Amino acid sequence: MSPIAPSASRARTLLQAGCRVVTEKPMIVDAERCTRILDAVNQTGNSLTVAFNYRFNPVHERFGSHRETTRWPGAPRGRG
């Protein structure tokens, strides 16, 4: 998904097209758009998942910096 403003209409469009939708927290910051998305979930029977990306967790940050300097057997080189 993308920034909050277009994500409400995009989520509804995807749900109505038969897609499962994954978005990040916060999904929407106002009740009206949230209700429209949940109505689309209920009408289509498709799923909507709101993920929480804890990317600034100190453990994740330490792993990220360690990952850049460590080569594990079988791990691909570079970022692709």
C-alpha cells in the first residue's frame, strides 16, 4: 500500500477485485474511511491485514548493521 490518503480507495478497489490486502499501521486515521474499507471487507468476504512494522526496534537496527558486515554461508551477496 501507499501513503494514507490514496490507500483507502486503493484498498477498497483491491478488495472488490478479489485481492487480499495487507497495509501498514496506521491503516487510516479517520473513522469514515476506515468504515468504508471495513464495509468492503464485509461485502466481499476478502481479507484485510494491518501489519505493524517495528523497523526502529534497537534489536532490528543492531541486526541490520551486523548483517551488512557479516557473510553467512549460502547467503546471497549484495542487495540484488
